Amino acid sequence: MGFFNRRAQTLTAEALTDTRVVLINGARQAGKSTLARMIANDSDVEVRNLDRPQDLEAARTDPSGFVDFDRLMIIDEIQRAPELFLAIKAVVDADPRPGRFLLTGSSRILALRGLPDTLPGRSETTELWPLSQGEIDGTRDDFVDAAFALGPDLHHHSELDRRDYAERAVRGGFPEAVHRPDPRRRARFFESYLDDLITRDIRQLGEIERLAQLRTLLQLIAGRNAGLLVPTSLGSDVGLNYHTTQRYLGLLEEIFLIKRIPAWSRNITARSVDTPKVAFVDTGIAANLVQAEPGALIRPGGEFGSLLEGFVLMELARQLTWSDSRAQLYHYRTKDKVEVDAVLENPRGQVVAIEVKAATTVTSGDFRGLRHLEQRLGDDFLAGYVLHTGTDTLPFGPKLRAVPVSALWQLAA
């Protein structure tokens, strides 16, 4: 995982050279504190951790005194004391030198209720996700940039098989889970992780009246991973009304447990559907919630397809935090059920479209949605890929290719 350390450390250090406040925002156990400690390898840095009761009490009692330090201060889990933001604003307005505060948070800080609008123009935010496959393997995982640069000329050969992909999806990307090869020990980590999120982080963000239904909601989303997000249907299945379901979904997104993938449209057809998809940020948690294991997933009738699609979507989402292409991630679906699992669009309006198949062989029919977009976008359609669990890249048209899934983290731009 050395490449993760070098890249994240470089990006954060660069931000601190010209920004007064840098916030590392992301899921618990994703490595935020580790990254902050790497930056803090200096005797002139002050480190505070709001998970420690004494630090939290001091922050709440005397916010101005807590942040009174004339060099870099690192504050872990800043969401626990939102009152610090006004004090930080006062410090950086009085002394606008860059590199004053490095903050970490395990929820979307700007979504916290009652948080004052304190730091526009004074801060920069970086989202830190669970590890990508390239970060785990020490490879570059620059698929997004390679796809926009190479289009249909992209080529990759894979040595992985379906079992390999299933094991990676079930393992997920949390460092603690990656370091636990024993599935039983890994399951205990996931269960403890969810318990902590529900009992601490979610309750801090909002009132939860029905914990049992919240857990059932999580299991339903895991079973439908990378499926369309229809709150009325989810709420009905769980026994929650629409507004409560929406509130719970918002809380789950704020703590980086799930991610919505918006629908893509350029008004090329009035028949496009604007419903987002929803996927677990980490497929290890999703797999654990439905008690999926690699052997069962790849057997005939196994539910590998949705888990693999979520796995691919989140690998793409991770790469978009560092890629040079500055693309956005969407999905596409029409009322006629023509769909594309992932649509990447860069600021120039150029599109790379991706379908995900858990099979080792690909047929012409698997390109239906990609051809649909190609016909409507013309020159703006750079390439369409069906990512599959086989070994070879194969052509299915001038701009269409079947490509092994491992191209996601084994290609350099």
C-alpha cells in the first residue's frame, strides 16, 4: 500500500502549501488518521483527536483556546465539535498563512446540522475512500485517464479469474479487512464497524427511532447493490414511511456508507429515467450483510452480478478523486430499459461508457446499451467497454471493446 501513502501524502502536502485549512473527509477506518500522522511527522505540529474524551471536552468548553496555535494543527474527527469552525475561521482570518489546520472527518462535514457557513474560500476538501485495488496491489490504477486518452485503442490482458474477482469484492478495501485473510475475522470487523457507525456516528447526526428497521434497510440495499434507488419501494419493504426512509438514506450517505450514482442525460431522449442508483461505498460491507462468500457467488445462480457492478462503480469513483480527466460518474437507463451501468463524462462533454458483466464470455447483445449511446452521441462517444471476468480484450465495433475488469487497476494512463 505504499503507492496510496505516496499519492495521498503528496496531494495533502501540496494543498497545505497554498490553503489555510485542508479537510480530509471520508469513511471511518479508511486511513484518514494514518495520513494525518504522516503529515504530522514534525515536532512543530500539534495533534488533537476528538475521539479522546479529554480533547473533546476541551474543544467544546473553550473553542478559541483549543485552536490557539501558531503552526500547523491537526484535528481528528472534527465533526464531533462543529463549534470549532467559528474559532478556526477567526484564527485564519487574523493570520492568513497557508497550512494552518489539517482536519479529518468521518461524515460529510458540510451536511452537519447547524454548521455555520464559516470557511468558503479558506479551505480545500479531499475525500479519502477505502483502498482501491491498485492501492492494495501497489499498481497505478489509472483506468479513467487511460480510457479518455486511448478510447478504443485501450488493451489489457488479465491473469485473474471469476474467483479472484469474487474474493476481491468480498474483501473490500478497508485496510483492517484487507489485513484479515480469515473470513471469520473479517466478518467480525465488518459487524463491529457497522455497530460503531450506527451507535455513534449516525446518532450524532440525527435521531434514529427505529434501529431494527435501519439495519433491515441496510440489508435490502446490500441485496440490491448498484440497483435503482426507489425510496418508496425500500420503505415499504422495511416498514418505514417515505420521509423517514429518505432521512435514513441521507444519514447513510453522510457517513460514507452508501453512494448515489446520479442518472445521466443530455436531453438526447425524453425517455431517459432520472432515478439514481445506490451502491455501498465498500463491497466488503455489502457482501457481509448478505453473508455472501466467493464460492457461492460464482456458482450458477449466484448473485455475483450486482456485487461486481457495485465493485466496479466504486473503483471508478475512487479513481475520479485523483484522475486528471476530471470526469463525473453517472448511470443511464431509459423507460424502455436500455441501460448502461456507468457513464463517465469529462468537462468537454466526451463520454466513456461501461457495462459490467460477471461472465467470462461476452456477446454482441451485451453491447446494446453502449450502441444506443454511441448512435446518439456521435463524435462525443469516445469508447464503450464491457468489463468482464475473462482474460482478453476483444473488438465488437470501431469504438466498442470487451475488456477484463482488472484493467481498472492494472492500466497506467
